[in-house]
Amino acid sequence: MQSRLPPWLNPRNRSLARGNLFVWLSLIFAILLSRFPHTRPSLFIALPLFSAIAGTADTVRCLQKRWSFYHGGVLLCLYGDLMALSLILFLLIYPYTHTLSSLN
């Protein structure tokens, strides 16, 4: 019994769109979970973090051995993924540092 998934949804195929979609949807989900700008501590933000890491790993799979303009575009996508990952980490860690600094 084979499932008829579109080629960009099949995890065995390399897909730049799937990796970027995972990262940006997890960023939006992390912003909604943190209730930005009224951030509150929540460990549930780790779920979008792991999803974004998986999306970044899927984007890394699209790199080629030789440099080309496609390879450069994938590198630009990776830089965007790293910015999204750092923002998700900020949303995860910042509320805890704010609570620790108010204890002193």
C-alpha cells in the first residue's frame, strides 16, 4: 500500500520549500505561544524549536558539492533559518532570564 504524497511532502526527497516552510511556520507558532510582546515562561516553545531544527536540517540536505547559484540560494535560506532559530531561542530563554534578574 503506497501513499500518494506530493513529491515535496515526501521526506525521502530533498525539498527546499519543505524545510523553509517548517522553519517559518515554527517561528510563527513560537511567537504565538510566547504571546509576544507580553512574553511569559513556557517550555512548550521547545516544540517549535525542534521543528525548526528539523527544517534547517532538511534545508542543509539541499546543498550541493560544487558551488552554483542554487548553492548560494540555499546558503541564503540557511542564514534565514539561523535567524529564525535564534529568534525562537530568544523567545524561549528571555522570560527565564528576566525572572532570574528580578530575584536579585
